[in-house]
Amino acid sequence: MLNIILFGPPGAGKGTQSEGLLNKYGLKHISTGDLLRAERKSGTTLGLEADKFISAGDLVPDSVVIGMVENFMTANHDSEGFIFDGFPRTIPQAEALDILLEKHNTKIHVVLGLEVDEDELVKRLLLRGESSGRADDKDESTIRNRFQEYENKTLPIKSYYSKLDKYVVVQGIGEIQEIFSQLCSHVDECLK
Ligand code: AMP
């Protein structure tokens, strides 16, 4: 199995780059943001509860997202591997992921960290909000709160995986194809 975390702040290009990686390496995509939005669209209790956090730009409680990821992995246990997009976003989520992967006799191979400065991210998210219809991409104060959550709760994950020698930095500004090539070169390193 090959398991990759695509890491970075909101608007760094994780969703865009995931698509290319999935096709190239035949992996399954786990985007907790997409899973939560699907729950909300179906009007489930989980989706409606999560909506309060998403609309405010806050993180959804760990137990909710960990449960969703566990279900997804169990349902796709025969996959060649996973790309985790937007998960883990807290240290408890990263620890839970390690345990889940161990249960499936596997591990995280590499964490690809897309780095983009905040002004560029705000521009991208506001632009995305015009077409995506996502309320959390339209309002600048919600966007700023998402960055705050990222800095306080998500960024510590960078040192968690750096200590394990799994974190690599990829500049997330430039041509999509050029960034993709750099991501692939890091993934190919793991396959050697
Ligand atoms: P995303 O589509 O990844 O930008 O996620 C959109 C929103 O969903 C985030 O701002 C959070 O409110 C929620 N969310 C997605 N993934 C997670 C996660 N791993 N932990 C907590 N909240 C999450």
C-alpha cells in the first residue's frame, strides 16, 4: 500500500493536486471536507451538526472526522492506498490515523506539504467562493478564522511528521503541472 498525506492551509491546492495523484498512482481519495459536505447535503444528523462548525470556519470535533475516516478505510480496505486530503488536521487526528493504519498493517509513507503565503491564499479562496458556492469561501472573516484554526491546531502536525522524517515541503505557487511534477518526484522516492 502507498499512503500519502497532502498537507497545507485552505486554498493551497490540495484538492486540485489530489486528482492528478489519484489517477497516476491508483489510490483512493479521502477528503474529510468532501465527506462532511456530502453528509450535510444528505441532511444527516452528523452533517447538520458539522455544518455549525464549517460555517464558522472552525474545525469539526476530532471524534466525528476520525469516525468518518475509519468507516471509509474499512469500506475500501482492498485499495492500493490512500491520499488523505484535509486530514489529519490536529495532533489527536494524526495519532488516531497512525493507529488506524497499523490495524490495516500499513503506515504513512510521505507527507507532502504545500506551502503558500496567506495573502495569496485569501485571494484564491475568495475567487473559488464565486464559483464553488461554498459559504466558508465567501466571507473574509470566516476565511481568516480558518487560517487561525490552521495555525493553532493543524500546523503542529508539520513537526509531528518532520520528526518521523516523513514531511517534505513543496512550494504551492506556480504552474499546476510544475507543482504536480515536484509532488510526484517525492512520491516516486518512496517507491524506490
Ligand atoms: P476543506 O474542504 O478541507 O477545506 O474543509 C472544509 C471544512 O470542513 C473545514 O474548515 C472544517 O470546518 C471541516 N473539516 C474538514 N476536514 C476536517 C478535519 N480533518 N478536522 C476537522 N474539521 C474538518
